[in-house]
Amino acid sequence: MSIIEKALAKQQQKSLETSVKVAQYPSGEEVVKETFATSPKNELILDKIGLAERGYLIDNGTRKSIKDEFRQIKRILLNNAFGNAAKTLHHSNLIMVSSAKPNEGKTFVAINLALSIALEQDKTVLLIDADVLRPSVMRELGIEEQLGIIDYLLGKTEQVSDIIYNTDIDKLKLIPAGKLHHLSNELLASEKMAILANELANRYPDRIVIFDCPPLIGVTETLVLANLMGQALIVVEESKTSIVDIQAATEHLNENLALGLVLNKAIRSHKDLYGYYGYGYGTQN
């Protein structure tokens, strides 16, 4: 029995004893759909107004150029995850988003990519704040910090379901980073993390899992996580990130990764509401 199946079994047993419905496990499976939906602990409300004001892809029925840019990016990622390339990639649906150095826009890209994929009709997305050194996903989404991946790896909670949260966006699930810990590298390199990654990659065939990872240069945690991924998306800032930085950031990545680059903060016409965000993408296996 897998760790996710054990978590569900335990959750279901608990619900029978307390006469509480089983909450939805973030798999999207109908059999467990009611549990998390009725549990305030596991349903998080995003600050959609604040997100939209800051250029995030909240679906309000309008069509902006930034939506099309992320559509182009996600199509490549989805094709790699579920198309012919998936046969040659290990954990093709696990995608790390990182950058060479801090403040190049990786979290902005990770969140927008997750929001864009959540618009797909037949896919779900799980966004994990894996930047356990400087977590920011929850703050950007306007949500208070919750139990997260570090807490699970430390054994502070035994159930994976305790750290996966539904949101008020139907196909978007979240795993926070959890509390900071001085052994974050060792925890992410543990067998428990490898087992969790394998479960996330293989149990639900329609799911993309996005890891917002720390920057690559000078941080060992990201390289540890990279060994569990099938795809890597590296965010580079126009006129700031040098070729040397990009080479330094990517030279130690697993050569079997499908690797892509996103050009962020590209200058456009000031008439464009999202004029400071532009993207280019290319992959290699």
C-alpha cells in the first residue's frame, strides 16, 4: 500500500469514527471529493484581487498577452509530460522552477504557470513551495503559512493529506514549505522525499506537479531536488542574468532533464499592462 493510500485509509477511518465526511484528497478523484472541501484547514482562499493587480493570471474572462505567453510555455511542458517525450523522461510531470540567483522572478513564473495549467479541462496542478530557505508562495497568494513539506519530512505529521491543501481554484492544490529547518538539505535528500516524489509523479496520471525551488547558484537544496524531477524551467532576467550565471546554474543539473529557459522582465511598450514581463522558451533533452 502506497503512502498516499495509507493516508487516505487513515483519513477515512477517522471520518467514520467522528461522523465527519472524508475530505477531498488533492488527487481530484471523485471518491474522496467531499473531505477536504468541508475542512477549513485544508481549503485555502486566494487573494484573487491582489493577485490580479500584481499581474497574476486570475481568470476574469479577459484575454491578455501574458496569458498567451504562459499558454506557449505550458504547452511545451505538457507535451513533455504527457506526449512522446514522457517515454524518455523520468518523472516527466514533475517540474522544477528555479533561477540562477535570487529576485529574477521564479516564484512569479511558478505561480502563473500553475494558474495557467489549472485552466486546462483535463489536468490538475499541484504547486509546491520547495524554496525551503526563503518560502514565498503562500505570501504571494495571500495565505497564512501552514504545515508543509518540511514538517512532513520531519515526521510532525504522518499523513500526506495533512500538507496538501485545496484552494478556491478547483484544479489547483498547494503544498507549503513548512517551517525553516537547519537540516533542509538532508531532509530533501532523504528516502522519504524520494518516495513522496515517486508517489506524486506516478499515482495521478493527469497531474502536473510544480516545485518552486531555491536559486541554483550557491544553494545545494535545488540540485538535490533536481534529481527527482523530469523537467526544469530556469528563469533569467533580461539585462541582468549573464551567460556565465546561466552556465553556472545549469552545469550540474541532471543531463536527462528537459531543460527550458524563461526570459523574465523583458521591456515592452509601456502601453501594455504587463509590459515588464516577457517570456521565451526552449528545451533540450
